[in-house]
Amino acid sequence: MPGADLPENQFERTLLAWRRTMIGVLVVLGIGGIHITMENRPVAGAAAGVAALFAIIPIVSRINALRRHQVEIALWQPLSLVVGLAVLGILLTFVP
């Protein structure tokens, strides 16, 4: 693809990847929320909401940094995202 190696194209792909990640987290939270609601587990629902918020904060932070054209390497955002998604997955899978 001509121009694929240009820095501005990589920047836009990175921004779109972070947006897709946020949409995925929201979809998982929505599916988990429906499951938790059907099982009538409000404490698990609240805990899953907090875990999803913990996972969404670094995504929003990184998207805002990219919008301001701050292209430094993402350090804490991926780690925080992985921890948040792991906690969310554990909550949605194992909390009775």
C-alpha cells in the first residue's frame, strides 16, 4: 500500500486501534452486565463496572494524548488495560 510507512498513517492506525480496544471493553462489559443482571448479582455487577472503568481510563488517556499529537511511547496504559481486563474477566467468570 503506497504511503503505509508514513508516520501520520501509523499515528492514525494507533488511534483507531485504541478506539477499537475501548469498544471491545464496552462490549464485554455490556455482555457481562446482561449476564449479571439475569443472575441477579448486584455486587458482582458493581465490581465489574469498577473493573471496566479501571480498564477504560488508560484508553481514554491514550486517545486524548494521541489527539494532542503527543506520540511518546505508551508505558502505563497497556499495563493498566491488561490488569483491568484480567480483573473484569475474572469477575465475570468466577464471581458467584
